[in-house]
Amino acid sequence: MAKKTTALLTNLRQLMKSKQYVTEPLHAYIIPSADAHQSEYVASCDTRRAFISGFDGSAGTAIVTAKDAAMWTDSRYFLQASSQMDQNWELMKQGQPGTLSQEEWLVKVLPKEAVIGVDPHLLSLEQWKTIHKHLKTAGQSLVAVEQNLIDLTWADERPQPPDNIVCVHEMKYAGKSWQDKVVAVREQMQEKGADYLVVTALDEIAWLFNLRGSDVQFNPVFYSYAVISKDSVNLFIDEAKIDNAVRKHLNSNEASNGDDSALRVTIHPYGALGSFFGNIYVQTTEPKTWVFSGKSSYAVVSLVPKRIIQPSPLSLAKAIKNDVEIEGMRQSHIRDAVALCELFMWLENEVPKGKITEITAVDKAEQLRSQQADYVSLSFATISSIGSNGAIIHYKPTEESDTLINCNEVYLCDSGAQYKDGTTDTTRTMHFGTPSQHEKECYTRVLKGHIALSSAVFPVGTKGFQLDTLAREYLWQGGLDYGHGTGHGVGSHLNVHEGPCSIGYRPTANDVPLAAGMFLSDEPGYYEDGAFGLRVENVVLVKKAEFKQKEFLNFEPVTLVPIQQKMIDPSLLTEKEVLLYIVIINVF
């Protein structure tokens, strides 16, 4: 059901002209999806774009002018955004022919010398530079609005920031002490000639300190910043979130070299990052070099004059799992497969009785997973979708949309869990009656792509986008395709979507070669509006596959959930694919 936004937009437009909050009237105001740490998934207090528009998908940017309101999102959310936004909003379909970029649209609809505002904490440095450059060329300007105007519009209804306690991620799960991680980071800083490393990404901080939290639903992270120098380790966090166990953990001596003189963590208030920077410059006349990620917010990066902008060294280090993390991921997927096998067996028995809904299946999946050892939570909101709901790629059933699962349509279930030793993400598509030949053909083409990618052998140095075609080839041969990426990195009891590795059809500036120890998803799909959605997803481990002349890599699937055989048209599979299919996935 679409949210009514007329009154909200009227209030926002008044604030855009208020001298109390802006130095000059704004012609437009940008509302990003992210929080101050550029997170993909955010706490309820940071869902500003969803509040003003009604669209609550994980990716999207809203822009409001005096007359217009427009929403940019990708193909995963076209159907969802259309259904959640009212007549005040125009949906801008990113990646579609004829769709203007945000910058192009602003130049087109606004006059020359227009002023566009945004909260600088919610826009990364990379995004700021791109938008600023484009607007400046057209005579327009991008300005920082420190007081977030959506928060003013939200007023007393806005949820309070989370204040959940942080917990220690034990060595038996982490495999490496936080002190050793800091030592490794300092070595990289020395090579770059950097005095300080500023860490703003929440999952990087959680990984670095071997801590986990629950400030963001499904993501075991906590609001914080970190600053590392050659002789200090600084964590900026609300102290109420830290108990004695965490304090002891942060001041223990677990460094492999036994040197703890510069391995004690100083705790600062969460909001003290700016004053910390200022004190450093007051204490010394010598300029200091700070390393930031381009994904850090414009507001934070702007606090220091001398800086290096490059990918965070923690991002890649976190993505390449150590032996303990790898084994933990394997074990967590075994337990998760048990829960899903129980779920699908239960559905096979109960769906024909005509009483099981999409939400019933969601609740049952969570119940079964919660019975497994080291279960913490789901890793994202379960996608439980029957028939046409499956064509909404990130569909989440609500009380209004909840539909009876039946024996006449295709059912898609995409779900995952957080365990202390790993993170899971699995999609299975099935039919509880008799699938049509068209459904079977489309599904088998998806499966062929899944097998082709999962069984790929490729040289060291290969990037994910170079493998993407393997997953799409057989869909293309049938005139079919899908609009989302083929694979994302997966954390180790961290975010289910983890950079910097991915598999997609578009190369990006931040692409890194796939490396042994990375975990990614393999999830091609096909979606027919108004009819069904099809997807097959496993998590795979990148492993070494050495040959005599050159080092190669391949994938090891760690997901152990069988696939429903009745969805397959065996005449479309080669003998080799059948053998690979049995080895890689299994059937039921």
C-alpha cells in the first residue's frame, strides 16, 4: 500500500526555504539511503528516505524540489517502489534506456545557479565529488546542510538511535586477535606514509576489534568510528554499549609478538571524532597524513586538510577469511542446511492442506534455524514469495500482502542466518504441484547458469565481472535475463552483503580480483512480472586450483541444501551439467 506523502513533502519544502536551517533557500534536497557510515542496511532511526517516500528497499535516492519528487532505484526494486510510493513521486529506473541520472535530472528541471542541499554525513566523498562536479559545470551548486531536514520533518516520531550492548567475538570464531590485525594494518600504513587510518565502515570496525553488535537489524555491527596510528588505537563509541567483558577484551595482550605498548584501546564518545582531529592539529605544527576510504562521508573527510583517499585496507583483509573463519562458514552452512531441509519437508507436507501463508513459512524458517547451535539471528528479512510476488526481487511479505502458498504457482524462498561462526544466504525455488513447461524451461536455464559459474576455473587476477557472463549465457540463448548482480561477498558472522568482491555485469572502480578465502554468492535468476520469480543461490568459497604452469582458482560450494528435481527440464542439461549438478547441489 502506498504511503501518503503530501503533508510530509509540504513540510519538507517549507524547511528547504527556512533561514533557520539553511543559509540560502534550497531548490532541491537530496535524501540518500545510507547512514553516516554509508551502510547498505541502516537502523530504523536512519530510514529517512523510506520515511519521506514510503519506499523501504535497501537501495535508492530521493530528490525533492519545490514541485517534483523523484526516486532513483535499481531493477531489484522497480515493482516494490511503484507499489509503495504515491502519486507525488516519479520512479526513475536506474540502468534503463532514457532514464536520467540524478545529476542530469537536476540540471534539466532546475534553473542555472540552483542550490542543491544534502546532509554531508549521508553522502560519501566519492558521491559528493561526482555530483558537485556535474552541477558546477551547469552553474549549479551542491551545499552541505548540517541539520538534517528529514529529521525535523520526522520530529517526535523518529525512533531513538539504538543503544544495544556490544559483545566479544571469541577467538575460536575470529581466528586472529584484534591486536594482530592492528599490527598488520600499521605495516600497510607505514608503506603508504600515513600517520593515521580513519575507519568509518561499521563492519570493518566490528571485524578489526573482534566485536559484534546489533544496532542494525540482521547485521551484527554497532555505531562507531576508529582511528589507528603507529602508537595509538582509538574507538569512538557510546560507552554505555561497552561492558566489563568488552573492556577487558580491548585491553588484553593477545598480540603474537607480545608487544602491547601501543595496543591499548582508548575509548572516546561516539560524537567526538571532530574534536579528536582538532586536538591532533593543536598538539603539533607538523601536518599529519590521514588515510580515508572514498566511501567515508564527505563530512568526516572534510575535517582534515592533508589526506590520502584510497580503499580501506580492512575491506580486503576482512573479505579474505582465515582458516578458522573458513571452517566456521562450512560448519554454519551444515547446520543451516539442516534447518532448511526441515523447512522444505514441512512445506511439502503442509502446503497441500491450504493453510500455509508466506509469513507462516517465514516464521517456521526462523523457528527451525533458532534450534541450531550458535544461532544469533536472521541475516536479512526472509523473502518468502508465491507466484507474482516472486517477481518482486526483494519482496518481503507483510500483513497486507501475505498470500496463501498454493500448489498452482512457483514458490521462491531466499533466506539466511547469522551464526557465531558464519553467515548464510540460500535461495531455493520450488513448486508444490506441477510446474508448467515454460516455468521448467526458464528455471533450467537459471540452473545451467548457476552450474556454469559454480564450476568455473579461472586464473589468479580475475575480477568478478569477468565471470558474470557464465551465469547469463543460457538465459540469453532463450531471450531471457535478470537485472541484478550475480554474486556478492558474504561476511563471517558479519554483513550478508560484504565488499569489496562481487560478481556483476558492470565493472566498477573498486573492483578487486577474486582471491582464495573469499566467500561469494552464486545467484542467477529470472523474473516474469505478474507471474513468477526464479532464483538458485549458493554461497561458494574461492579456492586455489593450481596447475603446473600457472596458478588458478575455482569455487567450492558450501551451501548444502538440495534442489527440487521437478522444476528441472532434464532435456536441457548436458551430461556434464548433470554430473556437476549432482556434485554441486544434490536433488530432492
